[in-house]
Amino acid sequence: MKVCTLTASVSRNAGGLFNSVRCLSRSLAALPETEVSVFGLNDEHTNANSNEWNPLLPQSFPVKGPAGFGFSPALKERLLGSDCDLVHQHGIWQFPSYAALCWHRRTRRPHLISPRGMLDEWALRNSRWKKEIVAWIFEKRNLRSTACLHALCESETRAMRAYGLRNAICIIPNGVELPEVGGQRSEVRDQKSEDIGDGRKVLLYLGRLHPKKGLINLLKAWAAVQRSEVREQSSGEWILSIAGWDQGGHEDELKRLCTELGVAFADVKDQRSEPRNPSSNSELRSSKPPSVVFLGPKFGDAKAACFRNCDAFISPSFSEGLPMVILEAWAYGKPVLMTPQCNLPEGFAANSALRIEPTVESITQCLLDLLHAPRPTLESLGVNGRNLVASRFTWPKIAAEMKSVYDWVLGGGPKPTCVI
């Protein structure tokens, strides 16, 4: 079986898709009688990240015009000239969708599409008019012609049906690689992420810095907690670490919000810090160290160090497909705070996550619960999360399930139980 993985970016520019698409493709290639090729678009990080696909060799093609659309005649021509039996497209709303549609129409061979959360209600509202134009030109035809849609979770399935799609849908989650972990923090420290709070416990956010991630609500809740901690004369044992790459200037918005809220922050990647604003309240004019740090983008070993050296992980997002970072936090045995919009209800059922709604009030209350939770409670949440990942979210299991869908659409196997 010859499978083509088609994605807009084969680098970290793809955000969470980079790890999920890369790991799925590599795990599929490790299965017997399965050959995987990878096509994507060039960007500034393509060369730096290409070796992370080993043993696969991704092919990337130049983009003409706006990078956001990804117009690439070379990609289309290469895809049309390939001898693959099946194309699996990851992500929508860009030119690779049109290339996949053209390939399907010319070859009459099946293709699968993984929207990766891009049909969720929140995502559709974001840049709505642009998506409506793309949908009218080719995306709706592309989605309706696919042999099978791939949903990461039940809620994504509902979003696909709400969009009017009646195709078969396979429900297969993301996976994660299980690292070796012990009872202690890593001995291999990342200078910019380890013990940034002078021995304080670390609550980590890692991902894109984008409005849909709910970080404004998180900072407002963190400020409310800091005020509560002052009133209670608590020791303030926690620090909030925000790691990730800026999108659309949102990082500067977050820093301005910290200043407005009177929350001291440090920009570690640039070695800059912002002192507390002067205030008539003497409690806010203390010489305490910053309670929020911006770590900048973290990849590879630096990203692993962030997970190893944090004490809990938070995702206050308004909308997700199925976030890899939460699976990774569980893989490292960390307790997680997340919204239902993260689409991992298994975490709540397995008692490996604390539930927060994407509101300031809900996040504030959950943060207070976290900060005052006894250590055994947090350790239990982390252990439950790692056990959950080990039982349901490892890549070999995910790849085998996806391969059964490929077999089915190609006429070589029965309909898998994951298909509705």
C-alpha cells in the first residue's frame, strides 16, 4: 500500500499538527507492507525540521503569493504525478485541499481528510469570510468527495455533521510517545525553563499564543488568585510559565494585560522583565519575583524539559481538535487542568484532569483548588493520566487503527468499528 501524507507544513510552523502528522506517518511506515510519502509546503523552518521525520523524507514545495493560502503549482503537479494508492490530507482551507481534489478527480482513487478541528464552530467563525470563499471555490467539494473523514473525537464528528457532511467518518484520536519518567524532575535541565520561579512549583501552558487558547482568561484568573494569595498571606509557591510561539502579536497583548492587572512578568527568552506597576495598595508593591514568565517557543529537548520540570499543565482553550500537548503532559505524569472544549472527556472520566470552563470565574476557582491541593492528590492525577495514555493513546495503536481504515476504503478489509 502506497500512502501519501499531504499537509500544509512539514515543520513546526504547523503547530500541534507537526507532531501528530509526523508521528502518525512514521508509525504507519513502520507497519508491514505500508509505504508512506510526505508532501508539504516550504516555510522558514522546513530545512531545520526535515530530519525529525526520519526515516521518512518529506518533499516540500515553494509557495507563490500569500503564505496563508499556500498556492503551490509544483505541489499539485508532483501529487498528480505520484503513484500513491491513497492520499491522507491533514488540515483544510489551503491550496493542498485543491491539489487533493484534483488528484482524486484525475485518478478516481480515494482520499481521506483530517480537518484537525478546523470545522469546529469557533474555528469557522475565525476569518469566516475567507473560509466561506474557499469553501465555495473548492473546499466543500473536496470534503464531500472524500472516501472517509477523520475525526479526533465525538465532538469533531458532530461539527462535521453540523457543517452538512454526510460522508463516512472514522473516529481515531491523536497519539503520543511515552517518555521514561521518574519521581523526580529531570536531571537534564533547560536553562530557560527549569526552576524559573526560584524553587516555586510551575504551572505550564505550552502551545500557540492565540486568542482561541484562552490565555487572556487565564491571566485574569491568575491575577485574581494572586490577590487572594496576598489576602491569605500565603507563601505563593507557584509560578505560571507560558511557553509557545506568538501568532498575530498576541504575546504583546498578554504582556500588556499583565501590566494592566499589576502582575509581574519576566520575558525569559529576551532576558527582559517588567516590574509591578506602582499602586496605592502596599501589598502590590512588594519585591516578590515575577509570577508569570514568557519562555518563548520550545521544541525538541527544550520542550521535553518544560514538561519534565513543570508540576501541572493547563489548557484554558475555547476550541481544540484533540490537543497533543495534553497527551504529552499526561505522558510525563503531570496533572492537567483543561476545558471540555479540549475534547478529551476520557481525562475527566479517568480522574487525570481538573475541569475548567473557559471563563475567568471557573479558572480562578480551579487554580485556587490546584494551589492548595495536597501533593498526593496531584501525583494521583498525573499517574492516572500516564496510565490513560499508555492504554489508549500510543502511536502504534493509533497507526494500526488508521491502517485498518485505509484497507477498508481501498476494498481490502472489513469496515472498522471506528467508522460511523
